[in-house]
Amino acid sequence: MEAYSEVANPVPIATHMLPSRNGKVVIVDDDARIRELLQRYLAQAGYTVLAAEDAAALTNLLAYEIVDVIVLDLMMPGEDGLSVCRRLRKSRNKTPIIMLTAKDEDVDRIHGLELGADDYLGKPFNPRELLARIHAVLRRRPMRETPGGPAGDSDEQVSFGPFVFDMATRTLSRDGQVLQLSTGEFAMLKALVRHPRQPLAREKLAKLTRGSALGQYGRGLDVQMSRLRKLVETDPASPRYLQTVWGVGYVFVPDGMPHPGVS
């Protein structure tokens, strides 16, 4: 295969194509040449660009990073792009997804959109077209909520065990009785329940709950977790819902079953 045969030679980026704000994009493709080309091109356009060679690498990356767009190849060894898209949407991950596919059949593209992909692009493609599509999905994306603020969706509720967590009203109740949450505790619980069964590194939790890097907040984050466990766990020393994943951070498990890697 000729180098970069899946991607047309990129043309220079016009000034009007530059993003109005910085964003973070992750390229998920098993072809290293495509990853490297897109990394260079999108970085030139002002984006921070990360890369993952397969689904497992993406899962690990998302435990640590908050990204604005996922560019996801459909055909990959192991877990394919459709399966990844389905898994992310099932776990309530709303990050915009642009699917890359070498297949000509419309059914594959339609299936991707039905699973929750925001757009698709057939190979071969011009990086400039991908850049335009990234701009488009970012324009359609709602503004991020303030850490610790209520959720934007009025019906966003999560039930686990005897608890109901209402992110619009910022309330946690057990068997109908409302429990008191501080702003920090609410922000942490919101971040965790929006990523069920997805381990979140302490660094990522700090960004989701405070909008900043971990820094000196590390101890405060652990204290808030301890307080949350006292509210929702029968035995805080052996948590069922807010589990610790060794070497990573914390994970929310709605059904209370042990998560792989839990310490």
C-alpha cells in the first residue's frame, strides 16, 4: 500500500479553517501512518491531538483524559469501531464521535449513526474535510456544564441500589429521603455516575469536578470520596458502588458487582 493511501494529500489550512477555541481530539486507528498524518495536520490547525491504536488503548486514554471529539476507525482488530461506539453510548459517554470507514455499503454508516455516532467519513478522505467535520460537531455540541453545577438535562436521573441521584435538582435520596451533599461531593458523584463501569483516574476526576489539574487537590478529592462512601455504602471499607481501581482511580458500579482491577 502506498503511504497514506487512505488519506489524500492535505492542502494548506486556510485562516478561516482554524478553530475558534482549542480542543482535544483523539484519533483511534490501527494504521500508524494515518494516526501520524492526522496528528500533524490537526495540530497545525490548533488542536491538541492524542492517538490510540485500538479500543483497549482508547479505554485507557479516556480514564485519564477529557476529550472533545473521538475520530474512530470502523475496521480495527479486536473490538471494532461499531462496538466501541455502542459501548461508549451505553456508558452515557456523550463525546462526539466521527466514524472513519473504508466500506462502501451505506448500511455500515447508517448502523454507526444509529448507535450514536455524530458523523462519518469514508476512506480515502482529505484531512481538510475531516477538519471541517470536527468543527461542525463541536459547533453542535452543548456548552460544558460548570463543575458542581446541576445537569442540563431535566430528566437526568440515575438509580443504584436504594438510591436515586437527580443531577438536575442536585439531590441524592435513599428510599425517598433526601441526603445532604456538598458542592464538591455532588460534582464528584455526577462525574462518576456519568461514566458507569469506566475507571476514572484521579487526575481526570479533578478536571471533571474542579475544572483544573489535580495539584494539591489530591487529598481533598480522597476526603470527598470518603464522605460519599459513608453516605452510600453499607460498609465504606468494602464499597460496592464507589470502588477503587488499583493503579487508576475510582469507578462507579451501579449493580455493586466487583469491577476488574478493584483493590
